[in-house]
Amino acid sequence: MERGLLAPLSPSEENALRRVANGISKPKHLRATSVARLKRLALVEERDGRILLTPLGVQRCATTSSTPPPA
């Protein structure tokens, strides 16, 4: 679990994480390679055809982004 908080993210992965945090959650709007890595790091999950932040992803967004995570 800690790995998802500490692993360096590429600019593309950071962008995908921010986009998910901001509600852009359809896989077709995100780079598949970025989403795959974010899933491996347990930062996002796919549910009902949408990409959503996990609790760990919310925590990561709070530490890496100036945009607050969704409530």
C-alpha cells in the first residue's frame, strides 16, 4: 500500500490521476498505459465502466496536487 504513495509518477500518470480526481473517469478519456500503472499502484480502480480513485488514490492526490480530492 505504501508503494502507491511513494512511487514516482510520470507526468502522464500524474495528469491521469488528477483527471480522475476531477471527475474525468471514462477510460476512453485517459491514457490506457497510465491507468494500468495507477491500477497496479492501487491508486485507481475500475468500477461500472468508470475509473475511480481508491482511498489510497485520494491520499496521493492530497499530497501531490494543488487540487483538493473530491469529498
